[in-house]
Amino acid sequence: MKTAFLIIDMQKGCREFCKYQREFDDAVEYINEAAKLFRKNGLPVIRVLDIEVGEGADSKEFEFVDSIITDENDIIIHKEYNNAFFKTELNDKLKELGVDFVVISGFAAEYCVLFSYNGAKEAGYEVSLLQSGIAGVEYEEAKKIQLIRPVISLEALEYFLK
């Protein structure tokens, strides 16, 4: 089973939109650890950026927050809609890489993360959310989403990816 890691909308402009920025910052720690596991195992890390954040791709708000550790081998996907699979090249890229399981992290739990989770299921992928690796616009939303969708912890992910 080949697995990919999606980091959705962890952009500077999104952080400013988050009502409880500490939750956003806490999610970054889990995202960085998970991304490190994926990279160590030669598995794809995909950064998804919402094109409607900021004043375009050259604006500071459009960029990922500085605290997210990135790599030059990360795959970059730009999206216009909440679902990262809708009208993007994400599904084609995952198929090309032979991916059949997706772990999703990022912002906003109640919008882009949830819609992308559903998009992954509709496209035929097995999918889980990274436990503690998502943040919501509203503080309790990430917790609610993690109760109604499968999650995977860092510890389980480390074992699973070996």
C-alpha cells in the first residue's frame, strides 16, 4: 500500500483567518513530524495551496507559514475549491505515483480538510486524518471532525509506514 501525505491550506493568510491561532500552530508540530516520516520513507508529501488566499501566488499571505518544514521534492497543488481533488491535478498525480492511501492534515477542518477527505473517498482512496494535525476556523471544529472521520496518530503512522 503506497501512502501520500496531504498538507492543506497551511498558508499565512489562513492562519490569520483561524480564530484560535494556537490550535493552528499546534497542528504545525504534528504536520512537521508526519511529513518527516513520509520523507524519510521516500513517500510523497503534497502541499495544497488555496489560490484565493492573499493577493495571488506572489503575495506573502499565499505562502505556507514559515513554521511548516518544506522540501524541494514536495509536490505543489493549487486549488480553487474546498475539495483539493475537484478540478485539480491531484488525483492524476496520486494515480501516477501509485498511491492508494492518503493521510490528510491542514486547515480548515470543517471546510477544506473535510471536503478533501470526502473527495479522496469519492476518488477511491483509503483515507485518514492526521490526529491533532488539523485546525478549524472555530476552535472545536477540528475535534468534532476527528470524532466522525478516521484518524491516525503519529505513533501508528510511524509503524504503518515502515
